[in-house]
Amino acid sequence: MIQKFLQQYKEAFGDAAPLPIAFGYSYTAATESHKMPRCVIGAIRKVCNGEALTLTADNVLCGGGSLYTRFAPMQERISLFVSETEHYKQTPEQVKEYIRNLNISLTEKPYLNFIRMDQLATLDEIEGILFFATPDILSGLCSWAFYDNNADNAVCTKFASGCCSIVTFAVQENQKQGRSCFIGMLDPSARLLVPANELTFVIPNNRFHEMMQTMEQSALFHKAYSIVKKRINGEIGK
């Protein structure tokens, strides 16, 4: 399934599109865990270059990051920081309510691995497929997600930190066998850790298996998107 998808992905988007990243929890580390900078987003983006990443409770130093990657409960200071320092929510109570509604369960597995898909042998233990996407690539991914899903939440953009929009939402969607995909990286605190023209798009693993059945029939392989593909790959002007 992985090789078939990668072949179709290359056909749809061309060589200029970064290869997607698979992520999930495991009892086995994909690579040696290193001390992370305070925000993990930059390290996750580097997985596009081919080097796997393993996060643990010990190397995720950000309080929000440790919460949203499911390694630790919410620290009391987070609600004040998000509201009174970052000004992302009006009050600490709103932050607490938001996190409470997320209903995050802590992981029992010690490692959260991020692996570029061409280096992956199986989708076992995978929570989601992560794309770093320009607007043109995002257009294709959204078109694919909309193809067999008329729901208002077929593709969602919700308030979240960068890591929450990647990890937390995918885990929640898998737990309820949901069909939503998620656009993320609107978090100003993490924006400078990714290229200026990129957002993230995450397909939860449960939904990915379903979407793989429709990829060839979707707009990705028809006239309108084939022209967008040419612009992604520099074959036509901007």
C-alpha cells in the first residue's frame, strides 16, 4: 500500500512536492532520541529531508508540546501563558475549557516516531500522514479529501498549536473512526520554523486507508489539477 501510494503521490504532485511523513506511537524508537529545541515543529519539518525523528517524554521540553503529544498532563501555567503572554485566547478559563474539551489521553507507549513514508515498511502503529504543503499542494490534498465526503468537517481548520494540529487531532479522529482531515500550522509561535509558504495537512490513518481507494478517481489525476502540478514543478510561470 505504501509504495502504491508514493507512486500515485509522485504522479499527482511531481518531484517538487515534499514526501509525506507518517507518525505514530510505538514501544520501539525509530532512531536515537536527541534533546529537542523547545518547539518540536522545526525537528518534525526536517523529517522531510529523510532523517527519522523520535519524541519522548524526556526530550519534548515545551509544556504545550508534551501535552499535545500525549506525554504529560497540562501544566497549570499553560492557561496563563496562552492567554496572557501569547494572547491566543481571551482568558485562562477559555484555555482550560479548550484543553478540557480535547479530552487528551496520555499515551502508554514511550516513543512517538516520525518517519518519511519512503522509509516506512508498514502502516501499523501509525496515527496519521503529515504533509507540509504550499497552497497549490494543499489545493490537491483538499480536493482529494472532499471527493468522497460531503460533510462540513471533511477538512477542518481549528484553533491549535502546531503540534496539536498534527498529533492530537489525528489521534482523536482515529479513536472515533472519524473522516476529517486537518489543516494546521496557523500557530504564530511556530510559523518561523517552517517555510513561509507552507501549512500542514494531516490525514488520520483511519481516513487514509479510505481515501487511498479514491485517489486515482479524484481531481488529482484530471485536467484542472494537472495544470496546477505544472506550476508546483516550475513547468509554467506563477
